Amino acid sequence: MIRIESLSKAFAGRAAVRALDLEVARGNIFGLLGHNGAGKSTTIGMLLGQVWPDAGTLRIDGHDVFQNRSAALARVGAIFEAPVFYDYLSGWRNLEILASYTAATPPARIREVVDWVGLTGRERSTVRTYSHGMRARLALAQALLPGPELLILDEPTNGLDPEGIHEMRHTIQRLHRELGLTILLSSHLLSEVEQLCSRIAVMNRGEKVFDGLLSEARSGPTWVHLRTDDFVAAAAELQAAGWVRRHQDGHRLELAPTATTADLARHLVHAGRPVHELAPERQTLESFYLSLMRPNASPDETSTAVPPVQSTAVS
């Protein structure tokens, strides 16, 4: 659905995106991650034809965005940056005006998208009376007006409370499941990306530093936490036996590729060493992301033995 090749863009001599290659397959929910200034929004702006690249090509459904913009964007809906509405008009009238910018849209289609995003009953109220969550749903409604095959969402949950984030997540999942939409999602909430996306790309300082399945991002080395009477001696024995590759911080062991925590437990028990605690540390998207942003950090700085906090922000 999306093919980006050798894409570059600089502002005032400072590179915002460097030689980016990226593909988003039809039917995927694809997550685009990165800190502020990583190049995510610039990339999306170029995809939507709002920012002109210095080099490279962008194609949507086979159409070059800059050589044939109307064909490339004909079936694309987007929430990009902060959506702006006429606060003194109703949600319905806003959708009518927004639809008129591209093509005539029958009232039945507006009714359909209002129902899809859960604004039924409030569509005739003025936008100034809408909550943040209702404004987000109105933004999603305008993105759905053209009957898109591709939905590009730039921080769709920005400013929402936990309930609003939950509702938006389930709406996105329903759109993907029932309409078969391809979705490119840029978000600063790692927990939301984990729940929504099957593939991700991570950008850092304008460059892509990872591109692959979400499961690959969570399949790094397996570390376990061990508490015993003499950790150093126990770790040396386990390493000599081939169960452990290395140990750190007086309590952490990196397992050998074929080893399991059960293997460690059996070895320690047979050796007569007490095991007070032996628990695997779950690799999370948060720890993986931090390892990419801070490659020289110690494992303790990037590891997460407990699930990440819901509001972890990276954008």
C-alpha cells in the first residue's frame, strides 16, 4: 500500500529525514515510532503531499504522491497534526464543509461515518461543546469521509484521558477488522502501539533504526532475576555449565540460547544452592525502544521486569 524509497528532507540545512526506505503492506496496522524531531511527522507530511522531499519517491497504491497526487490520495484519510474545526458550527456542518473541499458527499455517507465513530446524538451540537474525546472522534469521522482504503493517523490519542484512549483504540481496531483498512499509526504511547500494531518502524534523528514485526522487537536476549546466597559463585557455575552467557548487577543472568529457567533451577538444586527467587524478565516494546535510543546504556537502564506504564511517551 505504501512504498517509500531513499526519502530525504532537510530544513535550513538540517536533515529531518535521511534516505528512508519503508513499506507498509495492505491490511496491516503499522506503527511509526520515534522521539520529537525523529522525522515521523515530516515523513507523514510528505506522504500526504504537504511537504516536498529533497530526494526519493513515495508511492501509495502504486501512484507517485508528487507526480499523480490526486490518484495517490484518492482513497486516503488522515488525521495529521492538530485537527481544526469551526467551533461555532455543529459537528455535522463541519463534516459537510470538509467534505465539500474534495467531492460532493451525500448525507447518507456523513450519517454512516458519524455512526462509525460514535457521535450519533451529538452531531448537531456545536463543536465548542465537545470534549477532547468527541473532537478526536470528529477528526476520525472527517478522515473516513472519502471511504479510504488507507488511514494515516498522526498521534490520534493526543490529549485524551484513559477512557478516551481506550475508546479510540477499540474504534481503530473495529475499523481495521470490519472495513479491512490499512492503517499507518504514529503514536507516542508505546502501550497503545503494542496493542494495535503488528509491524513497527522506529526512527531516530531522521533515520530508520528498526523495521519489522512487533514480535521481533520483543524477542531479544532472555534475562532472569536470581536471588541466592552466593550469586557470583552460582553464576560462575551456571556459566561454566553452558546455561548462562553472562551475569550483571549481582542479580541478573542472560540465558544461553537453548537454556530455560527450569534448567537453571535444576542445576542450582542439584548443586545444593538455595534458590530464593528465579524469574524471567519480560522483554517489552519499551525496553526495546530504549535500547535503540540509548544503545550504550546498561541493561538495567533499559530492562523492564514489570509491564510498562500506560503513559510512556516517546514522541
